[in-house]
Amino acid sequence: MRAFIAVDVNPTGEMLQFMEAVRKAGKVKMVERENLHLTLKFLGEVSEATAEDIGAVVRECVGRHGAFDILFRGYGFFPPRGRPRVVWIGVESPAFIELAKDIDNALSKMGYERERSYVPHLTVARVKGPFNPGAIPERFAKMNFGTQRVECVKLKKSRLTPTGPIYSDIAVFPLR
């Protein structure tokens, strides 16, 4: 199975307004509302047995962290220069970054490559053709899109289909 570790995101009204502006800016594939998430670690293809081992490591990591808030502010593109391929909303949360580092360090002991430069972000669209970033209203540049309380982390699997990925939870780990 194709797996990753993530926090689900419930979009705010401001996020939905921004996503509509992105949709109008060019040929994009929007992330479906039910699929919005913050990835802590992408794992790739894993067996069921490996997923159980990963779950044990994640459970231990998550147990060291308390619930926290995330602030969503501003937006950007990957790559940061040149033709955008991904449109994202910014994430501000030292606690989220610490959790991601903890999970990354623990999984590196299982042979997973460490993240080189982790940039927390909420992917909202993938650019598929002509796209005009200048068509996105300036008011979104530094907009506060709202906050979300994080109380759990999920080990998820992704099934790719012609219409887009379908995500399902393998395990849920509550923060302390």
C-alpha cells in the first residue's frame, strides 16, 4: 500500500475562497475538501507488516506531544521560482514542526530517508496547464486563513484512481 503520516484539515471559509480564486487562475487539479491534509511524512509503498511497525513508532512519537494549534497564513508555490506545479497555504506552528522532526528522526532508524528541508504546507492544487499566479487577488498573500486544533495524527493509505487519490485511515494516534 502507498502510505503517509498526516493531520487532516477542515477547510475554513477563507481557505475555500482562496481555493476558488486558484481554480479560476488556470488549469489546476484542486485537492478535494475531504482530502485536505498536512503531510508529516510520506512513506511510499509499504507492506501491511511494515505499516504495523511504522504505527508503533508513530504511536510512541505522538505520545510525547500534546495537542496544539496550527495557524494557516499566506500562500505560495512549489517550485518557488519558475512555473508553479503546486499551490499551497502556509502553516505556522512550532509544535507541528517539532512533531514532524520527531517522527522523521524515529523513522530514519527504520531506514526511511530524513527530510532535507521540511516546509509545512497545505497543498490545495496541482497545476496541470496554463496558470496565471497574478490572477489570485493580492488580499490572499498574507491572509490569516484561520487556526485548527490538532489532537491526533493518522497513518493513512492512498489508492490512486483515474479521478484522483482516495485516502483512508490505517490508524489514528491521539496526542497526549
